[in-house]
Amino acid sequence: MASTATNSILEAMKEVPSMKENLKKAFKDLQSFSPFLLRLPFQWSDIDGHFSSIERSINLCISHLKPDAEAMNTLLTTSPK
């Protein structure tokens, strides 16, 4: 069961690059209006860096959890009922 949750997270993480690309396009659209509305106090590189940091943290957590999840899955499937 724990392995399934880890795999679900890994599958969802595969969508991150396309989601970031969509966000980048939306940010560029917002920037095109910013001279008329307001000056944005940040750049795309700030947002990208933030999401990249989160992505690295999630991947690090998964790399630490995956062996435990696999061990737990092995115990659950091999234990007598």
C-alpha cells in the first residue's frame, strides 16, 4: 500500500515540467499587462527557482521513503495471514 502511494506521487511528479511550462506562459501573459497595471516585484526565474526547490525536496523525500515503502510492501505480502 505504501509503495502505491509513493508510485502515485512519482507519477504526479512527471507532470511537473509541463505544469511549469504552462505557468511560465501565464506569467509571461501577466507581464505583458504589467506596464498597464503594476510592476511585478519578481521575475520568472524567482518562481522557477521556488518550484525547482520544492521539486528537489519532494524527490529527496521520496528517495528516502521508497526503500521503506518497498520493505513494508514486502512484509505485507510475505507475512502469514
